[in-house]
Amino acid sequence: MQRIEEANQQAIERMVTGDPVLVDVIPAAEAISELKERMILHAGPPVEWDRMCGPMRGAVMGIAVFEGWADDLADAESKAAAGEFDFHPNHHFDAVGPMTGMTTVSQPLMVVENKTFGNRAYCAINEGLGKVMRFGGNDGEVLERLGWLRDDFGPALGRALRHVNGVPLKSLVARGLTMGDEMHQRNVACSGLTLRALSPPFVATSDDNEALAKALAFLGGNDQFFLNIAMAMGKSIMDPVRDIEGASVVTAMCRNGTDFGIRVSGTGDTWFTAPVEMPEGLYFPGFTERDANPDMGDSTIVETIGLGGFAMGAAPAVAGFVGAGAASEAGNYTRTMSEITLAENPEWTIPSMDYLGVPTGIDIRLVVETGLAPTINTGIAHREPGVGQVGAGVVRAPMACFEQALLAFADRMGVS
Amino acid sequence: MQRIEEANQQAIERMVTGDPVLVDVIPAAEAISELKERMILHAGPPVEWDRMCGPMRGAVMGIAVFEGWADDLADAESKAAAGEFDFHPNHHFDAVGPMTGMTTVSQPLMVVENKTFGNRAYCAINEGLGKVMRFGGNDGEVLERLGWLRDDFGPALGRALRHVNGVPLKSLVARGLTMGDEMHQRNVACSGLTLRALSPPFVATSDDNEALAKALAFLGGNDQFFLNIAMAMGKSIMDPVRDIEGASVVTAMCRNGTDFGIRVSGTGDTWFTAPVEMPEGLYFPGFTERDANPDMGDSTIVETIGLGGFAMGAAPAVAGFVGAGAASEAGNYTRTMSEITLAENPEWTIPSMDYLGVPTGIDIRLVVETGLAPTINTGIAHREPGVGQVGAGVVRAPMACFEQALLAFADRMGVS
């Protein structure tokens, strides 16, 4: 239909003309004025305490202690069960969060501004690997690190960013794609490019060299530092694509560890949900798939903009890490995702595929027609609260989300 | 012949067990005790003033002014022509230098120590892109930057390196190969990984934040910073492979802009030379092949250890930069170089080629038998003194070097 093609053309235009710039780090309460005490934003579509998975419960308990809303983890659990916390998706407040995706008042949020459309999107700072809150970790070490991010690293990162008027992300990601990153499970190049851009302003805005050395070592020592930046970038790119009447392009994919949810431009802010699937992947020593929690996090916003599993061809080294088969065949994932997308990104290209642009603009019609669900590269959390990451893998978005969305879309277009 | 196979086995063993670590930066006069006033080490096999190409003459004139041996460029040229400077190859003094490869008493040299064999190799610090001495630049801007490297950046880099007891290079290069570098014409990943390793100790050993910010910006702003480190690494790996009786493995390839020279393990320190060839490549705007100087520099030590043109498969993005055909076909260069080498490096592997090790140990017998000369990725200098870089391309080592070497080798083995 002509009006769908035109609407989708507009959606793609908005996606590829977005100009995301990492501009600042500010407290969540400042970034999101609606955020109040005892309010907890989480990853994925809406979910209440009784349906939350183990690691998300673990993170809720931890963040409640961190914010001073509970005396200890047991107290936090009682209060959560008693309904004392107010849960909402990050996506309802211009934000995204990896894995459990906890966002609360005092946390420092990175700010990505889409200069073309003027909107802003937010994401917390990546905590590093191992036992961390995004994977459900909640002990003293985890909370101490969150305190350092809030009191020291976050403000320092904000000063450095303001000193250089922000770091443009479009060209940085373009470069990262030539350096083996797909920006979901592999961010080593983009994290390094971020350090490169920020180490001089970090120095210029610091008068405490001990803190400075610690900050640069943290940034330089975390290969996944850029993931959270990529996520806020993805949110900032996709939000202007919401609510284009007649557009069948997916504007968000996310999961809360229980449900997978998608939103589609032409159906506004309705969530189409289905039970999350279990990633197929590789486990760290000592863990197996019996330990794994199902798919979780807002990080699929990265696939929504054509990166992550969609850009696997750029990152042959990630194929082994996520158990996605031979490294030399990584391009096949990208080619397959080209079958369910409407365009190639002209600026984000993959050298080894002769500069093929990453598959851009997931069309729910193509997903349902071809039966090819989006491929997502993901971390895997332990299913129990408090443990952390146990592996990484590949997972498909549940087809049921796209089928429901297509029915609702057809209904709205008057063709059902 | 059994004794050749055994000797080559030993050569390969020494190559792959080398453990190069970037440990320090010290003045050239300290690194190389034989280095005296008015002595100039240059790239490539031996060459005197009357046979030097334009850019090498330009660099000689510039460095003579820099060292205070001449009042100005004209004075330096007269003195060079009058035989007042003493020219020797870097390779005769444990050193290497890119392009013109000037090494003189006061310059700061990076020190790579091969921990397995205890030997050290030296290379000057990369000056950045544009008008620089290695490409024959010699004006005030060029000399001022050399002064800053000598007085400020070099000592600071040395302090940072000593503070962390050096940066191990074998694992860093392994990582760079998964990030699109081939370490000759593409070093953006390894340069970033170097910054990552060194920014905390740079901070820890500095008390002048303005100088610190300038140093980090210089390191972070130079995508080719790592090239000179890779070169010293290559020299440190290959020097222990020299002088193995019966080994037909190439231990050095280099060029002075006039002659290409190689050395072979089983024939000691004899140079086998032939006229350099002209790179085929792409030129910066405003320049054509008429402006180009023929092939130059010690940087082919990088190919000698299996990187650069030999590792093209790791760096599809470099194929376009050096005019080497389709990015998707970059692996063909690596496969071809596998035909003239004896082994795969087990630790330096290429993900997109399903972790094929880089082609290691060039055998002069295989080069002559197959007629396949080593492929080199190279920068291209302007043929006139004082201009600088005009492009980048691919060039072959002249077959005549290998034919001469094979004759001498056969003679020495008593089979001629």
C-alpha cells in the first residue's frame, strides 16, 4: 500500500538522519523529572514484582538498599512484595537500561541528544563485567561500585563531556564497525575510541590525579563500557520514529526477563508482548544452561537500529563468544536480517562485506511473511538473584510479538 | 634437505616464542653507544648521499639542522654533499626507522625488549600524519614537533612505560588483529589499545596537567602511532633469528628509497639488494603517481614477521586505503603469502579467516620457486625533499633480491 510505503520511507529517513551526541552525565532525578523516591524503572515492557524473574528481583532488592529505601536485602524483598515500590519501564521515561536495567533517582545517567530532532535519551553507566547489578548482583561490592559511579566517576565523565561539547556518536560507531564491534556483545573498539576522545578533557577538568588515573583505568579496562552509550544512542534515534501513522517499522524491542515486548511506529506506544526465549550460547566455566535466566534487558534497542546481531558480519570475533558458529560465516546473520529490514544504513557499513550498510528498519510485515525473527546478541544472567553473568549467546525475538503487532497494525489501517 | 628443514624449524621457533615488550623511551645516544655527533642512521640497506632519493635527502637536511650540525637546510645540503655526515643503516645498530628513518643522537627512541632472548630493538616515535620528517618534511613545524617529542612527549612516555614495567606487545597485537589492524597501514586499534594501557600511568607520573592533556591528545589523535612500536617489535623478534646456519628464512626486508635490501638467516648479515619498485596505490587529493617516490623505509620488518600486507585478511578496511581491490577479497593477499611462508603464527590469528594464523617465516626458496614476491602495504612519499606523504599503496619486494640471496645461500650450503 502506497501510504505504508510512504510512512516507512519517513521512518527510515528519520532513522538515518538522526545525529546522536553523547553530551552529559546528570543525576536521574534531574534527567527524568517524574522520577520520585521509591520509584524503580526496569528493563523491558511493564512487569510487577510477582512476575519478575530472579535476577531482576535481585537487582530491585539491591537498588532499594542502595537508595536507602530498605535496611538490607531481606527488608527490600519484603517491601517489594508489599507493594512499596512503584515499577515502570525505562522506555516510558526516555530511558533504557541493560539486563535488569535499574534506574532510580540518585543514579548518574548518560545523556545522548539527537541533534536532528532535539530529543534526549538516558542510560546508566556500564558497571564493568562480573558481579554487577545489571546481571542481578546486589552485594556490598556491587553497591560500593554504584556509589563510586554516582559520586566520582559519573560527575567526572559529565565534566569531560561538557568540556568538549559532547562526543558525536554516528561517526564513532561507523569507525567501530570497521574495527570488529557490533556494539552489543562486542564494544572493545568503540570503548577505546571513547577513551581516546575523552582522556584529554578528563585531564583538563580534573585536579585530583589519583581519581583521574582510577577513572581512566576503569574506562580503559571495561570492554563493554560503550554498550550503555550505544543503548542511549539507539533510544535517541528511535524515539523520533514513534507514532508515524501507517509505518510498520519496529521502534523498540526489549525484555524484562519474563516478557519480550515490541513497539511499532504505526501503533503508537502499545506493547506487543510474548514470553521471552532462552538464549543459545556459551557459558562461563562452572555454569550451564540450567543456571541461565531467559532473555532480558533493553539492550535490544541496539538491534532495533541495525547493530548487535544485525551487524554480526562486522564482528567475526563475536561469533565465537556468543556461540554463533564459524567466524567466517558471521556475515550470514547480517544477510538474513537484511530480509526483514527496509534499508541499508548508508553511513554504518561493514568493510568485509564490501561496505554493505547495516540492515535498518525492521518491518513487522517482513518478519511475519518470512518467518525470520530478529537475531539478538545477548549476555546471559544467572536465574537466581545476586549471582551475575554466566554466559553470552544468541536469541530470537518471539514471533508472537510480531504477529500480534501485525494484527493490530492491520486493524488500525482498516485492512483486517 | 634435512639440515635446512631443521634450521628453518629453529628459525620459526625463535620467531613464535619471541616475547616483545615495549619497556622504555631513552635518548638515541644512550640506546646506541656507537652513535656519535654527525652520524645519521637511515632506513634500508647502505646508501650514500649521492644515491639518496629526494625525501631522504630532505630528511637528512632537516635532521642536521635539528641536531645543530648545520645553520639551515642549504648549509646542511652542502655539508652532506661534502661528506661531513656519516651514514649507516638503522639495521646495523639494532634499530629501525619508518620511511626515511632518520636516527640521530638526541632523538628519543622507544625500546622493545624481547624477553625470551634478552635483546633490545629501537625505533623513533611516530610523528603523526601530514608533513613529517619520515616522509621527507624538514621545515620549522617539523623540527619543532621533533623538539617536543625529544623534550616533552618522549620522556613522559618513558616514565609511563617504566611505571607499569612495560606493555607486552604479543597479546596487544593479537587483539589488534581482531580489530581490523594489519599494523602497517592500519594501526588505529593498536594505537587505541596502547593509549588504554598507558593513560593511567601517564596520569600517575605527571604533575603538569596541561602537558598531560597534550600528550594524551597526541597519542589519541594519531592512528599510526603504533606503527613505530610494531617496527621495533619486529626488529626485536627477528634479530634472534639471524645467523642460523642453514636457515633460508628472511630476517629483514627494508628499503632506502633507492634500493630494496633483504637479509637471510643462513647468510648472516649480507644485504641482497635490487632497485626499489614503485608502489601501486591511491593518492591524496592534488597528487598523482608522478609525484611519488619509490618504495622506502624499514617498516617492511612488519611484513617480515607476518603482519602488514601478509595480514591483509585481518584488515578489510585497509584494502580500500591502499588500493588493494575489494575489501571482501583482502584475505586473498594473506592466502597468497601463505604460499611463501613456512608456518602460521599460533597466537596472531585472523577471526574472519576462521582464526588462520598470519603467514610466518618467509622462505627465499619458496619465493623464488613460486615467483610470488612478498606483498607490502606502504605509505608513499613525495619524490621532492620537504613535501611529505602523498598517498598509500601496495608494492612487491623485488624478486632479484631473493634470487641473489638463494644463489648465495646455495653456495654456502655447498649445493651450487
